[in-house]
Amino acid sequence: MTVVMTWDGKDIKGVVNPGPDSASTLVTVDVSSWNVRFEADMKDASGKMVHVSADGRLEDLGNYHRTISGTWRQGSTNGTFKLTRE
């Protein structure tokens, strides 16, 4: 999965899996705790739309390859994730 986030000095915008199957993503960050939330409506493997959400924490802020780790939910499925800046 590829997540592209941009910050314009005021708002964060995100796209999951850029390209023909991309999904615009609502991204919020609580800068007091560095908790991050993503929400998007995406197609699953069968082509059905499903709501996806993820809650994580931005870690190792000073490192170029900082990470966001946490939990995600896609419909009735959930798990953990770790995103690393490349």
C-alpha cells in the first residue's frame, strides 16, 4: 500500500494507492500526541466499496524515515500496520 500525504501549512491531504484505484483520504493529526487518523472509502478485492480507517502514532520525528504505527479496520477485518517514509 502506498500513502501519499501533503501538508500545505494548514491542512493535511492524503491519497491511498495513487493511480486508477486511488482513494482520497481524510487525514487528521493531533500534534499534542502525534496521533494520526486516516479514513477512506475504497474498493475491496471484489470491487465492493468498504470503509477503511486507521489510527496510529507518528514516531521518530527527527528521522527522515519516520514511521506511523497503529491499528486499521477495513469493514469487519482489522489488524496492525506500520508505514515508513521512503
